[in-house]
Amino acid sequence: MENSQAVKKIMVFNVIEILVKIKYNIFIYMSIHTIGDSHSRFGWTGTIEHYIKALLCYSFGKEKLNRCDIRNFDIKDGDTIIFCLGEIDCRCHVHKHITDTITYQDIIDDIVDNYFEAIELNVSVSQIKLKNVCVYNVVPPIQKHNTYENYEFPYLGTDEERKQYVLYFNKKLKEKCIEKNYIFFDIYNNYIDENKKIQY
């Protein structure tokens, strides 16, 4: 009997809460914003895209607000943002900076550290009360022999080398997301074949 009355009270309070929200129009709708290179445009539904052309994760990390400032987007309190960068870096930039004394791990560590500094700066300067800050994984590498190559952004390194760059890049992204309490938006394993390359 007591349980029944308690349930009725909860239902009444829920109805009152809904009526108040309707009267004062205070329902909160969250928008999800994807920000970055072409991977902020494709593969998403129901999101608001902020495509910054062929933006390197390296460039965003170095130039920060000068390259991407979320205050320029219509992002509101309660919204979620997803940064989508790193594929171009792994495709055609990491490889060419490797030397006898600088490993691909060194290069990626530096890129990822600067990337998260740029994200943190954006979040703090904007003063937007975001629901979530997310970082999208770098997508699986392609197989060069069966893919059209854009010679402005060529595939540098072997397929296996580029796969190693991507796997390490994602490992560092995940570590940083845990450290910063961001969400690592990781769907990598849903799109790979048995060789951990993109599935066709």
C-alpha cells in the first residue's frame, strides 16, 4: 500500500515537472557538433558539421585558436563536440619526418600532446558548458594498391607502416582522453578487415 502511494507521488511530481518545463519552455535539446577534416563530414547522421577542409592535427595543435576557435560556431551550453583529426597526418606527414634519431612514436606523441592542448584551450576560452568533449579515432588506413591517390595528400610509407602509425596514434588519443576525462569515440574495430586495414 505504501509502495503504491509512493509510486503515485513520484508520477505526480514527474507530471508537474513536465508541465513546468512546457510552460516555461525549458526543455534542453543537445546538439552534437563534429569538428575537423573530411571525417567530420562523412559517416555521421543528425550532427552539425564544422568542416575545416584538409586540416592537419599537427596544424591545429600548433596554431590552436588561430586555426580553429569553437566560439565561431553556434555551439551552446549542453551541446557535445567531437574533434575529428589525424587521418591526414598518418597518411602523408608522419612518415616524411622520421629520421635516424626521431621515431614515428616521437612525432605522434608531439602531435597528440599539442592537439589536446588546443582542445583544452578551446573549451576553457569558450566558457561553453559542454555536455561532452569527444575525440574521434583515426580511421583505419587504406590499401594503396586498390585506392585512388590524391597526389596533394599522397600515401607515404607502406600499408603496414601507415597501419602502425594509425594504431599508435589511436593508442595515444585514448590515453589522453582518459587523462582529460574526455570521451574517446572509437569505432575503429567495426571497420577493419583481418589485416586491421579498412574493410571494403
